Amino acid sequence: MRPLYSPRDVPALAEEFCMLRRFALALCCVLPLAATAHGPSRQKVEQEITIKAPAAKVWALVADFCAIEKWHPAIAKCEGTGGNDVGAARTLHVGAADGPVIKEELLIHDPGKMMYKYKITETDVKILPVATYAAFLTVSDSGDGSSKVVWKSAFYRSWGKANPPADQSDEAAINAVTGTLEAGLANLKKLAEK
Amino acid sequence: MRRLRPIVCSLLTVGALASGAALNAAPLAFVTNQGPDNVTVLDLESGKTLATIAVGKDPAGVAWDARHRQIFISNPSAGSVSVIAADRPDKAHSFATGQSPLGIATDPIRDQLYVADFYSRRVDIFSTRDFTRRGHFTLGNAPSGLAVTPDGHWLAVANRDDDNLALIDLRTGQHAAEIAVGGHPFGVTIAPDGNTLFTANVTSNDVSVVDLVARREVRRIPVGEAPYASALDVKRGRLFVTNQQGSTVSVISPLTGETLATVNVGDYPEGIQYSVTRDRIYVASWFDNALYEINPESFKLERTMACGDGSRAFGSFIAE
């Protein structure tokens, strides 16, 4: 039987533990306004579309994190920092260059799997009433020269208390996300099949 | 740090005793499906679905009541709890609770069910015999996961939005302590010896190891993105933690803080539990609508059992 723990590790572990705590405290001071309050039931919206174009061509259209301004009809302008590195940020202007703003952060960018994952760090509840939103965008080869794009997202409604107003209910959040995903995929198909 | 040793040693001893007392019948899993508002009942030997039972809206939490061989299900969007007889899982009876029941646990020595009301800073107490309300405890903000020590002495509740753990003395009904833990503690797991507790901390991406005797956090162990809940393999003393945003399960040693493995599972893994009878870990994937079986020795994902849309299984969802 293996020893449960080795006594010589204890001072090192204790030190590591204290360092972790200091680090956590420092983070708390830097990020006081992260909006994390939300209700008990996460929601999901998954949309997919078949595109008559090779997967590599479709991936080339969406791969750059800030390319969303070119393929999503609701995004008028994207300002990005960090390229396609994990932690890269994009600020999306919805509808017009001076329209409402949504800020997002890249969590995973995997060209090998033709997939990226991102989260919303700041939203405007008037256009997208969500909280703790994260989504995957994945392109896959269907084998016959066509491809499939899946956009799957998970989020809570923005209203973090009981009895949400109609425009911040689970249903309102689901409808807003569904509309956003559908519009993006439909336009991507149009561009890729040109 | 030194006092951790005897605690965890006794944790393993009690675990070994518990595994010897396993029942003969095949264990059943009761998985809550948020989308279709039902529960999938799975035979964990055969992997087959025995039944799909309608419950209330957006079912989430599950609590196995070994005293009466019944399963309780919390329905946060219905303001109700549903109860299913484990030996005849064909229908559910529902009763009203507060407006947002989520975390749910039974008492091992009393005929009582504890229901955390997410929006009301309260844990409601119900009879597990006639389902009437017996009272409540006042808690902090967004009470989430909860668990009772095996001796029935302490009820531990994660006050998610207060970043602490409340300890209630069930013998006196008094609020005994609030113990600071990591950011947004959600799932709570108590070791079989009743002395050590683990919280999965959603926003600090770690697990707090809490000494319930000293009433303080003794370790903080980093795991994956947005941990949700944990399960203790009582045979080997390892903790398995679901990472919602990481789509993984972290396997950690509560003794050393070491990560032994990171197992890829479906997206948004939520409820997780160790079956003593099967010696396997079971994990529900909310996005991929399945229950996975993980071998706790090899850390391999051995089986995938389809469930309904939005599988959650938050709590003790295995009847054994």
C-alpha cells in the first residue's frame, strides 16, 4: 500500500497553499465587477447548418476571432486584441459602428479541430439578456465536399433574481441567442456558397 | 496542515467499511433532464433505461433517501419537489416547496428532507414520510449544494454568493458556523467519516478542503474551469470534480493536492457520484445529455448512457 502522504511534502504544500490564497485575494481586488450572479437553470441553444462548400473554406471564413464582423450580419464592427491566442478579446458593435457593445474573450482556438470557444465578458441586456455565456463554433467535413457548422451556446438569463421581467426571462434569453446564431449561420452559408 | 493526516486516514477506513455493506440489488441512477422535465432511471449494471418519469419544470437536484428507499427531485422552476419510489420507479408524486428549490439532501437518521431555496436564503425542512413542511433554517445568499454528516449531527450548506459554507447543528437547530471557502461554492461532498468536506468553487476554479472539526478551510486545490460538484472514491480516497467550462473531470488527491488525471467527458458536466457497489464514478453531461461511467482505477471513460436533454443529476442520484 502506498503511503497516504509523505511528511516532507507538508511544508512545501503549506507554502503553496498560502501563495494560492494570496493570489486569489489579489485577483478579487482586480476583478470586483465580474457579473456572476444568476439563476438556478442554465439554458442552451444549439444551431447547425449544412454548407455546400469544403470545410477548409468555411473554417477560413470564421477562423479569425474578429472575422465575425465579416460573416455575421448583425455585427457592424469588431475591434480585437490578441489575435487568435487564448485570452484574445473582441469588442462587437451590434447593428452599427456606434451600436450597442458586446465584449467577448477567446477560450480555445483549435485550427486542427476547426473549433473555437469563447465567452461573453460584457453584454448589453437590451439586445442579449444573458449571463455566464460561453459558446463553441465548430466546422466539420461532411465528406462529400460539403461541411457542417455547429454553434452551441450555454448561458443563464441576465436576471439573477426570482420573477424576471419579460425581456429578461429564460425565454427572452433563448430567443435572443437563437436569433443571433441563426442569422450568423445563414449568412455564413450564403458567403461560403458564393 | 499536520492535522489533516488522521482525518483522511479515518476517512479511508470508514469508506472501506461502507463498501462492505453494499446491497445486492443493481444500483439505479436517477438523472434529472432539464429540457423534457423528466427523470431517466438507469440500471447501472445493464446500462439500460428502465423508465422515464415526468416531474416538475427544469428538474435539477436529486436526493436518495435510503431510510425509505425513495428519490427526491427538486424542480426549481416549478417550486416543487417530486418523489419517486426506488423499488417501483413508474411515477412521481409532487409537493410544493419555496419558489426555487435547487440543492436537496436527506437526513441519514431522521425522517427529514432538506431543500435549499436558491432565491430565499433558506433551507426548508420536509417530512420524508408525509412530505409536510416542518420548518426552515435561515441561510446566506444563493444556498446551493448541501449535505448532512453520516451521524446526522451537521447540515452543511454552500452559500454560493457569500463564498462560504454554513454549518447547522441538527441536534439543536442552531446555526453553528460560517466557514470561508473559495469563490462561489456550489456542490458539497462530505467524507464518510463526517470530518472532512469538499466544496467545488465555480469562480475560483478550485476545491476547498474543509475540516469540519476545526471549522476551517485547510487546503485549496486547483482544478479545471468552473468546477460544479465532486464525488469521493471512498475506496481510494480520491476526489473526482466536474469542470463545467472545461468539459472535463479532474481527479485529485485531497491529501497532497496533486492532480492525478484529467478525464475528457461531454460538455458541461454537472452531477457526479461514486457508486460503492459498482466501484465506478458516474457523471452527467448537461450539454451532451448523457451519463458517463468512469473507471476510478484507470480513469477511462468506459460507458455512455443516453439521458434526456439537459442531464443534471445534482446531488446523490444513485440508489444503492
